[in-house]
Amino acid sequence: MATLIAIGYPDETTATAASQEASRLAKDLIIQPDAIAVITRDNEGKYHVTTNHHAVGGGATWGMFWGLLFGMLFFVPVLGMAVGAGLGALTGKIAKNAINKDFQERIRDELKPGTSALFMVVEAVTPDKAVEALSKYGGTVLKSSLPKETEEELQEALHGSQG
């Protein structure tokens, strides 16, 4: 089962530094994030999103996932592209059903003007390693598990069927 991890930081720069560390740890196989995104909110309240997609296929798909997720959480239109009906329905399902309301509210409360957050989708065997490795950056950690069925549908959309 995959876990969506969000770590909120009290400034605009720490999430970017933490994402660079997460990418380095992924190259060293210490953690295994499927996708990484950073969202910052400047002092005027405007959101800025940076993503680092999975290296094998599906980069645009992860972009759509983040776009719909952040759109739902913060009303931020991240993507200007049309989403295919099947993928749009899947991503909408993930955003609406897989992420509980408490998690959504806590994220919204955490990301005030002048702050940032790191988001990662991590396989269930490694979320604790990810959090431990990034603990030197501080921040508030929030986690939400993605249901197995939703994870399988997302993986199939990202990488094609395995059969």
C-alpha cells in the first residue's frame, strides 16, 4: 500500500531543500518515493508547485495526479491540459475518496502564506525511512494511506498493466 506523506515547513525554502534530499536518498535507494512535489505559498498567498516525477513512464500522469490533488486541496489549477476521461476519473477518485477529510483540513491549515510543504507518494515499506531521513529539516508530518485498490489503479495508469 502506498502512503501520501506531506511535511509542512514554516518557511518557503525548506520544502525545496528537503525534496532535493529525498531525491538524493532515492538515488541511493534509502527511500523509494514514487513521486515528489513541493508546494510553496508566498507571502501574498500565491501557490507555487514543483514536481519531480517517477523516472519510468507516467511523468505526465503524476503531473495530473498532483494537479488534481492540489486543485482539490488548495483550489490551485496546476495543469492547463485536458485530462483523458479514464485517467481523470481515476485521479478524481484518488483525490476525493483516498484522502480523508481530516488530512485535507490539516494540510490546508498547515500551508499558510510564507510556508511550504513537501509531498511524497511512498510505498508502505518505506514511509518511516523517508520521514526519518528528512527529520533534520523539521516540519510537521502528515500521512494518509492510499487504499490498495486505488494504488493498483494508479500504478496501472502510470506503467501499463503488468500482465
